[in-house]
Amino acid sequence: MDSVTSSIILASIAWICILISRAWKSSKLPPGPYGLPIIGNILQLGPKPHHSLAKLSRKYGPVMSLKLGSITTVVFSSPETAKLVLQKHDSSFSSRTIPSANKVLRHHEFSVGWLPVGTQWAKLRKICREQMFSAPRLDASEGLRREKLQKLQDYLAERCERGTAVDVGEAAFTTALNLMSASLFSAEFVQFGSEKSQEMKEVMSGLIKCVGRPNLADFFPVLKALDPQGIYKETKFYFEKLFAKLDEIIDEKLKSGGQKRDLVEALLEIHRSDEAQLTRRDIRHLLLSFS
């Protein structure tokens, strides 16, 4: 095959891809930028997708469509359209594509954040509303918030007196983690400046990076089994670490038979009264969602 024939074939393939892209855009989807063959609009998102989407919305409007690999995405970028989607038509838009990282250990099947609207979702949502986000529960935790902020203030004052540097990120993380753990478990996970604090920081930050990192397996589902970036494997490592810690806390609570002081004990009370309503597996995934 000579070079002229090869060039004609390549040009024909490129033209076919362009025609397919235009045909896709001529459908009933909202307007949006034309994308490249196979990868679509992925490159147009750039290193700061929120900036890129804001710029694109100025050209294509508050509702636009993008092709991210093999996934068609519709973006709503104005307060009015967001209100329309999240309030008026929330049931229609409640189910969404689940990232591969959130399917680790079947988390998407038990997490209230990823379950589709249904009986299980309604049950967990009710438990969250009554046990975690109720006014009495929030009022009761006010003292904890003051206590943790006071500890942070004391730590900073002590460092100032000694004239030593402060790792602001680690101090803020320790305060936030202890506030969360005190509210959920009536215990502090870490202490300021401790090696354990660094270990928990690495686990939590590692998990956040895994679930927030763009994953090729999400844009091209055919790659999920290959896990080309190792995100699924890495997420599983951090999930198992956190589950081990949660199991340790739950076992201690079950042995002590504590009163209904924190969220774990409230959930275990429901579990004891009706295991079918709230299983231990449900509790683990629910706590992971809050962590």
C-alpha cells in the first residue's frame, strides 16, 4: 500500500469520525463543543475543570453537553438550572454514574450517597436525618466543637511560647478528624504532633485523592477490568484500613454496651432492636460515608 492510498484511508476515517460527532451533536442533547474522536472533550477540561466549564458555559449556555470518552455528560452551570435539577426534578436526576473507585467493597450498594432512590435509600436517609442531622443532635455536639477548637488554640499558644513552627495543615486536619471522631465515636483518633496523626492523615488524604482523581476506567468502561491507573486497587487498600478501624470501634461499643451518647451507639441500638433494618454492614458503610 503506497503513501497516497494510506493518506486517503486515514482522511476517510477522520471524516467519518467528524460526521459521527456532528450527528451526535444534532441529536436532542443540549449544545456543546465538538470533541475529538474517541476521547471527546476530555482535553478541553484541562487541569482546572471548573474554570474550563465556566468558560465553556459562557459560549454554550448554562446547560451544555460534553462527551468524556464514551460517557455523555450534561453540565448545569447556573444557579437557576441547578435549582431546577436539584429541587424541582431531583427524583429524575438522583441516580448518577458511579465512579469505579466508589464501587470498592460494594460501597455503592450500601452508601446512602450512591444508592438509587428506593426503599433502602429512604431507610438510610431517615436514619441519617434522625440520628445525625437532627436539631437535638447538632445542639448536643456544640460543646464538642468548642472543646476541639480550644485544644487547637492551646496547641498553637504552646507552640508560640516555645517559638517552634506549626504545620498548619496537620493541625487543622487533627482538629477536624478529632471533631468528627468525637461526634461519631465519643473518642479522639489522634493527638497533635503524633505519628498516629500522620498515619491517619495519609489514609484519609490518600482516600480523598483516589476518589477525586480522574479515572480512565470511568471515561472508558472497557478499561475497568484492567484498572490502568491502579486507582481501584489503591482505593481498596484505604477502604480496608478504615473498615478495620471502624470494626475495632464497633466491637468495643458492643462489648461495653454503652448508652446512646454518640452516633455509633445510636446506630447499634437500632441494630440490636432490628438487625434486618440496619445490619452491621450498613453501619460500616454509613460511617465510612461520614468519615
